[in-house]
Amino acid sequence: MGRWEPGAMERLIAAALELFERQGYEATTTAQIAERAGLTKTTFFRHFRDKREVLFAGQGVLIERATAAVDGAAHGAAPLDLGAAALDALAAAHPEERRADATRIGAVIAAHDELRERAVFKRSAIAEAVARALTARGVDAVAAGLVAELAVRAYYTGFDRWAADSRAGSLPELCRAALDELRAAAASVTAR
Amino acid sequence: MGRWEPGAMERLIAAALELFERQGYEATTTAQIAERAGLTKTTFFRHFRDKREVLFAGQGVLIERATAAVDGAAHGAAPLDLGAAALDALAAAHPEERRADATRIGAVIAAHDELRERAVFKRSAIAEAVARALTARGVDAVAAGLVAELAVRAYYTGFDRWAADSRAGSLPELCRAALDELRAAAASVTAR
């Protein structure tokens, strides 16, 4: 079997989701996932460190896209506009045809403490990376942390609404709407 | 040996820190921690689920104190005042004489991915609990999430400054100063 398998990552994710749903996350082994996908364990481990990471594929890509968007935003952009650029990049990373998978992955994660812990860490890693990118653009550290938090909170709020309802709007729309809500709420609660 | 050992938890924490620092976190076993503290493994497991939890003692107490402070705040308090009440309760949970331990615990956590992951989850659990308490006080969900985030961010910022410098001010002072900075930054970045 050659080193490179077309679509291997997608086949492994699909196989893992089927097995997690049918027999439970704990009972599923990496060998079973690979077998169901018609691939070897070696191929599995070329794509994922362990079965948990199948559910968190793409974290590195999300961070790269979000930070690149901040780096490349227009000169003189306000801090929240830089955050919005990161948000748009995060939202653009999930094509509409993956909405059903997002719903299924969310259900598996929600049912397991270990996975929810990993999900929280992923969110934190994205927020930290965006905050660093904002700091590199000259935003002071306190504001950078806050703006990154607003962007990531908008991303997760929009994503949850997108995954929860197949008739909800597009992910970019839902994320921008969430950012608008957060901006209004932040302005309101911090007004003197 | 009786069921109850006076100061057992404190002795176990002190023993664990010594061993983590001397021989490393991975190489330390719960049996070694119990032995060094002059206690049995049974006593260890009465206080902690595993060696990792020695470093995260008190999460439940923090959540109880913070949510009780929100529940008990004055009628008609503004959302950010409710957040400040939670913050004061969190800050009051760490007596000044534990500052050196906080510094040591932070150093062990910072050196291990697994522990940093657990720390992020702890922070998230506190923020979620405070947000729920705010919602129960009538704050709408978006504002509650944001105010809880501001309070917890102020708590961690203040705590880090407190642990990093034995000459820095008291923890309650540092936390309130951090909240003031965050409030100003949030107002600034969300202004239209």
C-alpha cells in the first residue's frame, strides 16, 4: 500500500464517527477505525496522533488562517476590525457541506469529559494565537486578549448555531451576527 | 490509622510539590506522595482523584464562593458589579501565606501540556459557573458570558501578577486593578 491515500483523512473521520456513534467512543480503537476506512494503522497514525484527535482535526489550519488574516489586514485597522478579520477566516474554514459532520462531532464531544476538556484547550489555543497576532499588529496586550476572546467567542457561538440547525444561515453570517451581539453587550456592560 | 488526618490535604500538597520539583511530575507516583506526607494511599485518594488533581485542589470551592457571591449581591446590582462580586470572592479564596505555593504550582503546570490543558479547563469551568449565576440573576446570556469572562480574566491576570512577584500588592487589589484595565479596554475596543 502506497504512502499516500487520496482522501484518507476524510475516510478516517467518517469511519471514526460511524464507530463512535454505533459502539461508543471508549470502545472504539484506532485499529477498528483504520479497518473500517479500508486503511492501515500506519496511515491512521500518519494523520492523527490518537483517536481523540480525529475529532479535533484542523486546529493547526484554523490557527494559521486566523493569524494570517490578522497579519494581512489593512494598515490602520482598528483592533476589533482585526478581530473580525480573524473571525471571517475561522468561519471560512468550514465548508457548508461539512455542517452535518460538525453536528455529529459536537454530539460525541459533548458526551465525554475528556473530549470537552480537549475542546476547551483547542479554543484557548486559537484565542492565544489570535491575541499574539493582534499584539504583533501593535494592539496592547490587554486589548489584544479581549479582542481575541470576542472573536473566538463569536466563532464558537456562530458555529454552535450553525451545527445545531441546518436551516440557520451560513457560518460566516452567523459568526458576524454573534460578533455584533457581543460588541453591543460589551459596550453596554462596560459603560460607566 | 484513623479516617481523619489533621492537615492531610496540606501535607499531601506540600509533599507532592517537593517531589514534582525534585524528581519531575511524570516520575512521581501517588504512593510516593502519600509516603512522603506520612500518610496512606487510601488517605491520598480520599482527598485527590490522582496526582494531577493535587495541583488543582480547590476548584469546587472557588466555584461555590464565586457563585454564592453573585447570588448574594445587592438587588439591582449592574452586571459588571455582579462580576466584581464574583471576582472579590475568588481573590479572597487565596490567603497571602499561600503565595509561594501558588508560584511553585504555576511553574509545574506551565512545564507540562497535560497540566496546562487541565488548567484551561478549570478556568473554563469557573467562567461557566459564574455565567450561570449571572443568568440566574437576570443578566441575558450574551452579557452573562462576557461579564463572567471579564471577571475570570481579571482573576487570572491578578493571580499571575500575585504569584510572579512577592512584592506585588495583595491578590484582591491586583484582581480589582486588572478588572479596571479590562473594563477600560473593553469599552475602548467596542466603541463605535
